[in-house]
Amino acid sequence: MEDTPDFRKLVIDDTAYQTLHTTKFSKRKAYAPPDPNKILAFIPGIILKIHVTAGQRVKWGDSLLILEAMKMKNDLTTPRDGVIKTIHVQPGQMVTKHQLLVEFE
């Protein structure tokens, strides 16, 4: 008896397709919309300086911290007005891509 492929149903724009899922596709991380209360590192690098403290009120465009990556100093600014809840990094710390840096209340 032949091995029959294990077809799965894939729905794209309300159209159902019969397809084979790869192992990589089956084990992928589920999509989660970005959380506006969390600032994540967009590139791996080193935290050079932190300009804010926990509990500090910030306005849109204020500088949060300096992230050095690929010999460039990136000034991460606040995307909205708010209050800093927690700072998850320290100066001199190496961070990875998508690592949590700062959290808003």
C-alpha cells in the first residue's frame, strides 16, 4: 500500500485549498499583533545610554535610549505619550532582535 500525503486545508481570502504543510510551517510561531505598550529591539546591539526612568512621564518623540548596532547609534524615541512602567535593560547590555527593552503603563 502506498503512503498517501497528508493534505491539510489552508484558507486564504475565504478560499479553501488542499495543500501539504511543511514541518517548518506546522511549527511556526503564531502571529501576534504588536503591543503598543512594549518597545522591542529592532536589531541586535548594545545599549549605550538610557534617558528615562521607571515612573517617568514621556511625550511622543522623547528619547528613550541609545542602541548601538553595526557601528551606528540609534536613538529610540517614544511612539506615544505615556508613563514608563519598566526598563528591562541596562547600559552596556547586549540585546537580541525583538528583545523587550521598555514597557509603558
